[in-house]
Amino acid sequence: MNPLTCAQALTAARTHGLERLDAQLLLLHALGKPGADRAWLLTHDTTPLPEEAAQCFRELSLRRAGGEPLAYLVGSKEFFGLELQVDGRVLVPRPDTETLVEWALQQLALADMPASARVLDLGTGSGAIALALKKTRPALDLTAVDASSDALAVAAANAGQHRLPVHFLQSNWFENVNGPFHLIVSNPPYVADADPHLPALRHEPLQALTAGKNGLDDLRRIIEQAPAYLQPQGWLLLEHGYDQARAVCELLKQRGFAEVQSRADLAGTPRCSGGRWPDPAAGTGSQTAG
């Protein structure tokens, strides 16, 4: 039997329902080439595949067709310009979360924020948010926590790979944390326990996805406890579900946060909400920003 060519392998993958880009990235991975080498496939479409690479590609294609995330199959995901190693111990970093990073950087650029501001990343997972912030503002004193020792191992490996010094700590939210911080950021679980989209996410760690009946359990807990760990005038910024902005803003206002507001992702969906903890000495009252 004649060996498959690159073009034939990609065509076969399409019959399994794979998108062209996914198939190309999996084939490059099977060939031991970086994902940036897609042009190589175009110039080698008639090149026969080694049997080992062809078999690896077939197995990867079937797993992708079964719903396994592409990032787990190739072992990495780009986030905010960083190539991060990921596997089934952590959620795959989403582009939507870059909205939270960009907002955090805007707040850190405020005149009253020191260059060495103390920042806390709650539920760091792969370390995506913490490492993106540290890469952009190296002077930050950054602490990243997660309840999962497996997730912390992944995050620490990513920090080591990119030589970005971050303090990693195992903690169930604020349990083992010592404040205060100028900024707290978090992308906590916010999917409802019975959300119909959960089956499509079955390959990712459930504990990092779901948060009670309406998906607000962890967000509510963070908002309630955060003031004890914030500097006066410090910010709390949270990622949440596409339909949770109003509820999260209401929780922030009820807790006493000022300047409560939301930020939209690239699709125009309110994806993050947050507020500033007022300084009692300044007599700042709770207010809502547009």
C-alpha cells in the first residue's frame, strides 16, 4: 500500500469532521514541526508521510473528532503572546480572557499604582493571566494561587519556561493568602452545574468550570472576601459568563465596591466586571461607572 501524502492525510481528516486548521496543526505536530510551519504543508502536499507520523496523525484526528481540545493534543496554547504548555490538568486558555488581562494592565497603569504593585491571580490554572501580566510589567509582585496542586505544577512549569518569576501558592481562594494587594484578578468557575454546554467540555477539569446552580457561587465568594485582601483603592476584576455581568455588578455594589463597571470581549459580549474598594479615610462612596 502506498503511503499517504500530506494532502491525502488532510483530506481524510476532513471526512472525520475536522476543520482544516485543526487538521493542519495536528499533522504538523505528528511530523514534529511547529504550528507556524503551515506554509510547509502547502509546498509539500505530495510528500509521503512516514508510517509512524501517519499513524500518529490518524489517532490525533480521531481524538479531535471526539471532542478533545486541540491544545491538549498538541500540548500547548498561545495566550497573550505566550506559548503555554497545557494538558488535562488545566483549562485551555481562551482568547476571551485576554480582555481581563488588558483591563488589569489598564488599571495597573493608573497614576496611583506603583510599578511594583502587589497583584493576586486567584485560580491561576495554567498561569495564563499571571504570566501575561508579569511579562508585560516585570516589576509586579505577583502571587498566583490555585486549589489544585496539578494545576500549580503546570503553571510553575510555564513560568519556568518563560523565566517569569511568580509566587505560586496552593490555596482554596483566599484561604492561605496574605494581603493586602493593589489588584486582584480572577477567572473563576462560572458555569451552572446543569449548563447544556458542559458535555462539549467533558475533557476539561469539571472543578474549574462549574460553580453551583446559577454559576455564581465562586464569584459571590470572591466578591465577599476580597475587601479583606485589598489595599484601599485597590481593584477587583473578574471574568464571568456572557449573561452574568448584571448579576456580578450587583454583587459588587452590594458589597460596597465603587466604580463598578464591565468590559466587553472582542465579540461585544460583557465578559468581565469589577470595581475599586473605597478608602474609608477618603470618604469614597459606592458608585457605578458607565
